[in-house]
Amino acid sequence: MKTKTDKELSELKDGEGNLLSPILSGNVKNYLIDIDGTVTEDIPNEEPERMATCEPFADALVTLNKWYDEGHIICFFTSRTETHREVTTEWLNRNGFKYHSLLMGKPRGGNYHWIDNHLVKATRYRGEFTDLIEKEVTIEVFDDGQHE
């Protein structure tokens, strides 16, 4: 059975007709969203008892559910471990978060550098969910031998 996400994917082929990894169609975005310190208070894995009782950030709940309702894909990507899956799922559902998936075990410590064959955009959360704007910034890329 195809999921909503599968239905949003467009098939791609290389010049020889081989299938490539599909891409989302239209303006649909894959949002990977951290939990601790981003949609609720920053709770370390060493204090799991706090995970069930923390309150969501109201602006995060409203914004993420709006993105979901607009047809975007919401995936929570957290440093919580697999042992925290049940409490995390219950917390997300009890607090009314709409989402498609939950990935556990994100590396801890920050300073993330994501390398992928698809376009990746990163937004650092700084305490408030607002509309996203476009901004020019300096980024690190692989050296292709052509310096500007």
C-alpha cells in the first residue's frame, strides 16, 4: 500500500533508463524536526521522566500542524533513543502534533553537517517558529575545481 508520502514522489531515471531516488513533487517539503529544545524544552536522554510531562511550544505546534495541513511531510528526528519511542509517540499524539514519521537516534552534540545527493536546506531554531524567509548565507560545499 502506498502512503501519502509515496504518492507525492515523482519517479526519476538516468540517461540509460535506470531508476534513481525519487523526489517530492511540486512544492512539497520534507521537514525533519528536532524535538528537545525545538518543539518543547530541552530534555536530555538522561532524564526520560521529564519527556512525558513537558509542554509543547505553542508556536511550534501551530506552525508544524499548518505545514502538515498544507501537504508537507513532517518527520520528527530526535536524539532520543529507541527506548524513548513509546513515551515520545504518546507525547506527540497527546499534544496534537500531526506528523508522518518519527526517527530515533539522531547523533547527539550538534554541529551537524548533512551530506546528501538531494538538496538540503537547514534552519537553526532560535526560540520561535515564524514564517520562513529566504536569506543568502555562506555554506561549505565539495570542491569541484572551479573557484569563483
